[in-house]
Amino acid sequence: MHKPQRTEDAAGAVPDGDPGEESEAARRRRRAQFLRELHEAKELRDRVQPRRARAERMRQALRMRTFRW
């Protein structure tokens, strides 16, 4: 189910309710939206440039193998 969007002012806070709590909730919503869009953009880039994506995966694997806990 899709929740209806509430209107927010320029600072991103909803005018009614506790301003501290709402601004934190608004910040979390904006962050979640940003992370969703970032993940989607990375998937699109990987589909469009498979060679570069594979090279990046190999570099990441090398970094993980050489990382010391």
C-alpha cells in the first residue's frame, strides 16, 4: 500500500506535530528515498556498463581479501 505524502515546508519539516520528532522522521524519509535512488542508479550503471561493473566487483573482492580485521 502506498502512504499519502504529507506536505512539507522548505526545511523538510511537517508543520503540525512535534517539530523535533517530525524533522527526524522527515530526515529519515529523505535519506531512505536517497538510498533507494542511489541503489537504483548503481543497478542501472551495472546493466549499462557490465565490463566496468565486473572490474569494480573484482577490485572490491581484492580489497575485502586484503582487509585485516
